[in-house]
Amino acid sequence: MSSADEQDEVFPTRLKLRRIDPERNMRRFYLMQVQPDLFGGASLIREWGRIGNRGRVLVEHHADEGEAASSLMTIARAKGRRGYGA
């Protein structure tokens, strides 16, 4: 296992979450991805919506990949409290 693989386990750069509740007719997804930008920083790309439909997209700009990954983990914890899972 390379150090890049170990880094991905600690700070994921891509995360896909789902929330499915048949009783409430709820089938939602939340996708987050960290990508480097052209200016030496990093962007956190967030996409969410109903499974099977095109989702909404939001791009957040951060100073570096560590900051973007930290933001990804913060959002993932919040989504986990609301019922989203991998």
C-alpha cells in the first residue's frame, strides 16, 4: 500500500452518501469531491438531489487540499446525523 492510499483512508477526496426511507418516499444522494484548482488551492465540489435525477451543484474554494478535506469531513458528519450513510 502506498502512502497516497493511506492518505485517502485518513482524508477521503471523494465521498458518496445516500439516504433511503421508503416510508417517506425519500431517495436522496449527496456526493462530495476534492479537486485541485488552477491557482494552487483546492475546490470541494458538492452535488445533491433525488436518486435518479440530476442534482444541484455547489463549488467551494479553499486554500489547500487539507482545508477542503476538513470541510468534506465536517459536512459528512452533519449528513450522518441526518441519516445519510455510505
